[in-house]
Amino acid sequence: QGYFDWVDSFLEKNPGYVELSDRKILEWASKSGLWRPKNQGPSNDKPDMKFGIREMDDMSVKRLLSNIAPVACQNFIVPELRANLLAHERKDALSKFALPNFKKTAAVIMGEPTAEYKAKVKDIILAEKKNKVELERKKKAAEEERKRVLEEKKKKAEEARKAAKRKRDGEEEEAKEDEPDEAKEEAKAEDEEVVVQLTDEEKDLTHRKMANPDMTESVLAKSYADFSLPSKEEGFDDITYHWQPEGDVAKLLKDWVFAKKLTQRVEDLKPGDSFKESWSQWQKSIQEWRKLASEWKDPNKRKALLAKRAEAKKKEAEEKGDEAPKEDPEVDVDDLDVFSVDNVSDIGNGEPLFANFVYEDWFLLSTRYEIHLLLHSFKKDLND
């Protein structure tokens, strides 16, 4: 917030600088007579270039300017908000101004604004309120004038009708009374100075609310984690901190990014190989378990399952040279501690732990595992 208000203030104090930005291209195009919808959207940093002209809409004009500007003998300010917060974008921008006659300075505008800036913001808010009141007054005056003219026409029509009637009846015309000049009174009212005041809430504002954000939430979500402060290693000759010292700004940015990570959606997060592998294995396991539960409920298939299990245990004992396994112990499923079960497909007597599962049980099991997998995969794939 407040980024472009500071830029406008800088340009007022330094008229020798030329702004190179999307919003300035938009302004130049509008002043040149190119028509476009009034809505600027979606942000002040990247307004829509919807002129219906290919060279404007595909940003060919911007690319042309970026090639011409470095060879011009001119001072430039490049207020690209998102790009200026990303190290690789700053390096790309500086590489275009590689000639030695350019002094490259980074102006850092972060933290608590100066008293001068706050006063400027209040002046802007006050001017906006004044303009709004003036527009409403002009609109009201125009409506009253429309009503007055309409009423005057009706009155003249009525007088003409009465005059014609008197003429037919042979009566004398009535003397006209002088009427107050309403137009002069309305003009006098319009000339009165508009007086507006800031509310207590507006007085506490450090940045004004604008129709469009400086940066959209979707763009911010994809970029904020890589925001950083400029350094001379990137190619800057000088770095100036206009609002707060470097140490305070560095801490502020770090704390802001950390707080943002707690609530901001990660737009470009994609499932990793680990997630895909675990999800595939889970799908396979759940199908096998449901098939086993279905077979256990069938007496014939259960008998076959137990026989196969007994044969496997006997073969395992022979290979180890042990005695033949004894009969399976009795297991009371109602008193069973499920967390003591080593194999969910066999609780000790061949019966699966999920033998009596119904639809709701399978649904809850799947939901619980999916949440577990999402949480752990999110942490791993985010890699932050």
C-alpha cells in the first residue's frame, strides 16, 4: 500500500525523471486518444491493457520502450512493484541499463511512513472528498436546473393557453409579476466554497484506500515467499532507505513473510513423487482389505483362507526347523486393543481387524488417511 502515491510524490519533486511502468504506458495511451474501458483492473502495478490493439494488448509497446530507454539520455524511475521485490527481476532490469553513464539507485519504501508522506496522504484524501462533494453538488444543481426548465415550460404553456382563452373572450391581459431570478441564486450557491473535513478514522490512515490494489492477491500469493531487499551485489550503485533504517526494514519484511505463510494459500504447490507413490499404494491396500473383508464374511471363502494360512505357517515352521504351530489362541474382538495389532489383516486367529467394517467405517478410515497424507505431503512438497 502507498507505493504509487510515493512514486507520484517523487515525480512531483523531481520532474526531470520519466516513469517507465505499465500504468504510465496506460496513461500515455489514454492521453493519445486510444479508447479503452474505464475499469483499470486488476491492480495498479499491472493494469489491464485491453485496447483491442495487438501491439498494446500483448505488451509489444513495453518491450519496445525497454529497448529504447537505455540508450536515451534521460533520468528514469522504474516503479514495477512485484518485479522490484524479487532479486532475479531486479537483476534483469539492471542489466538493460548496463552503460556506465547510468547511476543505478534502489529506493526502499517500507515500514512506517514519514510525517511528510502521511501529510501528503491526508491532503489527497481531503482533495478526493472535496471533489466528490463538488460533483454531487453539480449533479444536484443540474437536476434542479432540469426541473426548473421543465416547470418553466409548463408555466409558459399554461400562460399561453390562458392568454388565448382571454383573447377569445375579449378580456384584457393580466399584468405580469416580476419573478426572482432562480438561475442567479443557483449560480451563487455553486460559487460557495466546498468545506470538508477528515474523520477520525481517516486521520489515522497512513495509506489511502484505492479502487484497485497495488498488487492482486493471486500475484502476491505466488511471489511473496521470494520477496527480498536489494543489495549492491545485484548491480546497484547505491541503496537508500526512505522510511526506516535497513535493519528495521529487514526485520519487518522477514516477520511479514513469516506471518503471510501462516495464512496464505500456496498457489503453485504441486503433488510430489512421494505423495503420488503413497497415494497409489494406499489405493491398492484399501482395495485388498475390502476384498479380504468380503471373503471373510463368506463361510466357504473363510475356510479356504484359514486353510491357506495354516499351510503357510506349517511351511514356515519346517523351514526354520521348529515344531508345527499349535492352534490359534482365542481372540475376544470386543476387548481387543487395536493399537497392539501388528497386522491389520490378521489379529492372531486369521480374522482381519476390519472384518465387520460397514460403509461408514471404510469412509472414516479413508478420510483419516487422506488427511494424514495431505498434511505430511504438504510439508514435504512445500519444502520451506
